[in-house]
Amino acid sequence: MSFSTNIARITAAIACSVFAVVSASAQFMPMSENDQSNLIESDKPSVRELVKNKAARFVVVNKSVESDVTRATVVLTNADGSTIGGYGSPYVESNDQLVAMWREFISSNLNISAQPDELTVVENRAAADATFAVAFVLDHSPSTTMPRAIRMQRAVQAALTQFAPQDFVSVIKFTGRINVEVPITKVKEDYISKFQVNGLNMRVSGSAVFDAAAKGLEELASTNTSRRLLILFTDGEDNSSSKKLQEVIALAKASNTQIHTVTYGVGDEEVLSRLALETSGRMHELHDVYDFDKVFLGIYASMRHSYDLTVRTHNAAQIASNISSAVISSSGAAQGTIQPMEVLSLMPKQGIQVTSPSTRSDQSLTMNVDLKFEGEASDISAADILMLDSIATVLVQRADLALEIVPASDGASVAPEAVVIAQRRATAVRDLLIRRGVHPSRVQGYASRPTSTPLPRGTSPKTTFVFTKM
């Protein structure tokens, strides 16, 4: 069997971030024995057909690319939230049948399209009555910001509703101090009612990452199950703990607990990677606020029922090497040009204006973005953060694009102070995008030259974004 060759997709696969999540809004329920037996049929549809016909949703819990090998952990759920089985070894014995089941999904949804030398799909199922103990340890320091904290809390809340009735749950929130909001319990009504979606209610500075993780491990150690998982979310570095990194790792190993670390934009990647790696967990890097809705449920669901895919493509690295000197976009435009409509299709629909965008390749794409700054301030409003999060996601996904940010003056003054204000605003926008995972070398902010021409009454100055090819 062979895959259709698509250079752009192979490029994306090589350059992809370690973590990619696609859709996890479905509920999770253990699969019954009847469901399992019904699915082990030779004539059942392929995974791609299930997804395309909306008979299945999928979550890519983890994806990594190393040279010519791509590995991914995938969860499949049907419309009512039950997991879908019978699509991997040992339930499918024929390798040819496995390739037929997964070929188009791998090409279309995992962006792997080189000729495969080897494909393995291993299906992992926990017993329906297996008991897990899960502690959510959530950063509530001010850097998290209110909109992000609310979205993160709602995502955790949604995940909790899908836990099996026999599972244990604890929720810990932290800044410079630790708050055990939900002590460990297996009473579902109890942990759902105690968990609060209340934004940043802990008005204390600092970030005690290690102490909070240690407290979560203490809660988990009190349970009578050997399946323990700690999910740690933070967007910063530890600066308030009495515990040290190695102490936390030792506690996790002593209690047989996996630690999955989740970071958004900025975090101490070396520390978070060590916490995960040395406890047999994973580090998940998020670049979009909407990924919160997927990652927390996805990690849990993968413990109960998932597929581990390994795709070896001997020519993938060679293809990437051959095109490294001439970046190709998904529409085939050569390096140095940009496809405006291709980029605009990825952008938010509100707050952005483009005058008669070209349908052909061009040297750049210029758009006016409606960012609302109060008075002379440079603080980014909560409403604008969501839009900038989406733009950051585009830049993370499209590593071939660079961005210049040019905040406009209001035209009321030619005083130097106006330039200073504009520069602060450009820097604020740039810093936010960098915190969302965009490399600093790809985004620059410049103050615009003030003009004495006043703006029409009732209008406000726009920030200009100029996208160019790297």
C-alpha cells in the first residue's frame, strides 16, 4: 500500500509541535464487550471514513516526529461518546488490513504522506471496571490571565463529567500558596459540585509549582489503586516552592504516579519535560486556548482506550531536506510569496479588515486589526486576547510566515510621546504572541509615524499586521 505524496504535508509533519489535538468534545464512556465484538469485522469502514462521515471523533493526544519515524497516540469516540475499538493489534491480525484501515487517516489527519516502510497500530484497552486516580494541579497565578483561567477551568469541568464512577479525583489550585479545592474522592457528585469555575480567585503572587505537585501526589497516594495520574498545568516557572524538582520526581515514583505536564505559550520546558519524562508521562505544549477543551479529557481517555501508531517513512527526512531551501506552501506557492486567501481562511472572522485581498501569490498580506487600547495605555484587553490567540495559532501552524506589527497613532498629534505609546503597544502585542509559542525571530513590532491628519469622527486607529514569507 502507498500514500499519495504531498510535500506540504510532509513539511508540516516534520515541523509540527510535539502536541497536537484535534477534536475532543465527545463524551467518554468505557466500551462494552458487545461493542468490542461487534467492531471486529473485516468489512468495517476505515478510520478516515468514520471521521469524514462524522461517525467518529478523534483526539491526537500525543504526536512526535523523530527523523523518519512519527509516533502518535489517538483516541476514537463515536457520536454518543463511547470509544471505538477493533482498529488495531491484537484485534486486527493482518498488517495489510491495518494499513487499509489507517492509510487515509494518517495522510489526511496526521499529515504523513511519504511512502511508509512500516506501520504498526497497537490498541490499548483498560478493563471497564479499572479504577484510576487523577489529580488536576492548576496554576492560578496572575500570568494565567482571567479569560485563559476561565476557559481552562471549564475544560477541566467538562472532563470531570466524563470520568468513570469508580475513579478518584482531586483538584488543587495554586499561586504562591496551595489550595486543595477538591480533596481526593470517588463520589462524582462531590467532586463536580466542589470544583469551581471562578477565574483567578486566589489573589496571591508567586508560583509554587513543585509544592502544588507534591500536594497532588500526596492526595493520590492515599487511594487504593495503582493507576495514578497527575495532570499539572502551568504557564510559568516555580519561584515559591520549598520542594525541589527531584523531590517531586521521587514522590511520583514512590507512589507509582505518571505526571503529564501541560503548558501554554511560556513555561519552563526543561523542568516540565523532566517531570513528565522521568515519571513515564508526557509534556503537552498548547498554542491555542481552544485546546484546553481537548487536552484534559484526551489525557484521561487515552489511559482507558487508545491507539499507539508508529509510522516509519525512510524518505520523509530526505524529502524535508530537499525542500528546505525552497519553502512550499500548501497551495504550491514558492518561497518569497504568500497566498492571501489561504492565510485569511485561517484567521478569525471578526476584528480584521483586508481591502480587496488578492487571490494570487503576493509578496505580503496586509490587514488592519481592531485592537482596543484605553487612552494612552498599552494593556491588551480581554476581548482582544482571544483574537490574538487565534492569530498566534496561525503563526504556529504556518512556520513559513513572519509578522510585522505597526500600531497606528490617532492622528491627533505629532508629539514624540505618540511614538512612545505606539511602540509600547507594538511590544505588548509582540510579547503576547511570543508567549503563545511564536518564535521571537518571526514577529517584530514597530511604532508608526504620527500624522497631523485627524481620524474621522467615531473611528479609532487600527493596528496594521503585515504577513510575509520567511
